[in-house]
Amino acid sequence: MSTAAIIIIVAAIAAVAVVLIFFIQKRRSDRLHTQFGPEYGRALEEYGDRRKAESELERRQKRLEKFEIRVLTPEERERFSEAWRVDQARFVDEPKGAVIRAYELVNEVMKARGYPISAEFDQTAEDLSVEHPTVVEHYRVACDIVKRQESGQANTEDLRNAMVNYRKLFEELLGTPVNQPQEVRR
């Protein structure tokens, strides 16, 4: 076989390898983008590099696979729903306390489902982003409002927004909307 033929074969193999690598990377990116939705864009923005962002998202996946995440029983869902309804009603008279209790309820549901609750807020948000990428931003927004409230920089409307954001995550984690109790019909 001539040197020219060997060079052509090696070049063809290299070209096929490059195309194959491109399609594998594209498929990985598409899979992660589909799974993480808006969180994919957030990771790209944070890391400034697609490969770094995708590696981080895959790291989150692998971390969460170590935990046994489960669905709540109907009894647990009803108990948590009732606790939320009580807290939501409390907001009118005591907005700050209601928002703190909403945060606690969200964490209780996460624990009941098997999510690790880290002392580091970012780690908890990252863990949530694996299975709840569309609502994890609500968690971030609500927790940010609570931080501002602690330093006296949040008003009642801000606290209402925190409740709304916590509720969106709470319902997602619960797996059902938090409805008002049914009236007894006579």
C-alpha cells in the first residue's frame, strides 16, 4: 500500500472520528438541555463554557443518584397540604412568620422525599435542579427575598412574592396543587 493511500485512509478515519465526536457531544448537550431546561442556560451563564456547564450538570445528576428520592404517600401529601393552608392563612396577620414557616415546610417536604438538605443553600438548589429544573428558580428567588427581609430590605409585597415562589416549589415537590379545603355540603 502506498504512502498516499495510507494518508487518505488515516485522514478518512480522523474525519469520521471528528464527526462522531461532534454528534456524541451534540447528543449529550441536547439531552442535558432537555432535562435541565432553564437550569441549563443558567449553568452556561455561570460557567461561561458549555463543557464546564455540562460537566457540572452531570455532576449534579451523579450526586443525586446516590440518594433515594421517593414520591410522597397520599397521607403525607394531605398532611403537608393542610400545613401549607394553615401557614398561608397566617400570612395576613404575620407575613414574616408565614414566610419562614413556608421555607420550613419546603425543607420538610424535601427531607420527606429523600432530598439531602445542605447547610449550603447552593448545594440544595443544585440538588433540586436535577429533577425540578423549572421551579428551582422559584426557590432561589424566595430564599433571596427572605435574606433581604432579614436585613430589613423586603416589604410585605416582597414577602407575598416569596410565598408565591415557595408555593410553586412546594406544589411541585408535593406532586399536587395545594387546594383549599372542600366545604361540607349539606
